[in-house]
Amino acid sequence: MRRTLSGPSCSITGCTVEPLEQTATVRGVDLETAIRSRRTHKQYGAEPVDNLTLRELLDLARHAPNHHLTQPWRFRVLGPQTRERLYATAGEKDAMKLRRAPTLVLATALLSGDPHTDTEDLQATACAVYATLLGATARGLASYWRTPRLFDEPEIRALLGLDPAEQVVSLIHLGPAISEPPEKQRAPLGDVVSFLD
């Protein structure tokens, strides 16, 4: 089902957002299936993800857990003109990788300068990115979580209008799936879980 946002309802006690209206385009995928079937895609169809779907995905992202409701995440959907400037600044090798997906969303965390809070806020933003990827999987979209080193460069940060206090968490790639990457071998549960007395 597709869900669309309705406007907020406000009174003297505050505002509430009405539940999302449901229509019939999001596949019925349960959470465990979305988690287990999410894959890293490096091939995409040419059609960009529409703005309504992007808003739905980023609305999911803002429900990620975050201590003290700092809501540190910031998302920038990179439009055609921004992408062209990015390609020109990045150089051909990096530009080729950036051209893989028809839709790019930059996810950053706005940090406070307090080391403990900043760690929590980076982790919260990572959760928000993961929620976006799961939402994309549920909609049959391909996705890829990238952290290009290029985005630490001052020239690229300036081009994207990043605040000095923002740290890049992910360049989310999104688009139509044109292949099904194989499942990768995961470490057995026993290798990564301990039960302490």
C-alpha cells in the first residue's frame, strides 16, 4: 500500500499529524522479510524515484529512535543540477559511481559537539538510513548505502551546503531494481552473540 501524508490538525494544546492515508501500491511485506531480503544494489533502472515515494521513505526515517529527541538527521535529495555540479567537481572516476542510481539522497547528522551525544546522534541517523532502506525494499526499490570519502572534501561539502557541524552518514542510492543480487553469507549467530550470566 502507498501511504500519503495528510495535513496536521492543530488546537490550543498542540498539533497532531493524521495517520497516513493508504492506497494500493506498497507491497505487503512484513518487517522480517524486508530485513532479510534487503540487498545492496549497484545496478538500477533509469526512472528516478518520485517525490511522493521519497517523502514517504524519509517520513519513515524520522521515526528512528533518538535519545532526548535530538532528531539529528538531515536529508538532501540531490536534484539534476546539483548532481551535474557534483559530477564535475568529483572527477570522472567518482562521477561514474555517482551516476549508478537515478536518485541520490544525502543523509547527515547535525552534531552538537558533545562527544557522547554526537555518538548517539550518529547512531540514530544510521537507524534512520536503515529505516529508509527497509522502506525502499518493501516498495520493491533497489537501494545502496554508500559513504563516499569524496563527501569529506571541503569543496564538495560547500557545494552541498553542509554545515560545519554536519557529518555525512550515507549517500543513499535508490531506483528501480533491474537485478536481484545474491544473498551473502553471514557469520553464524553463535559467532556474534554471547549470553552473560
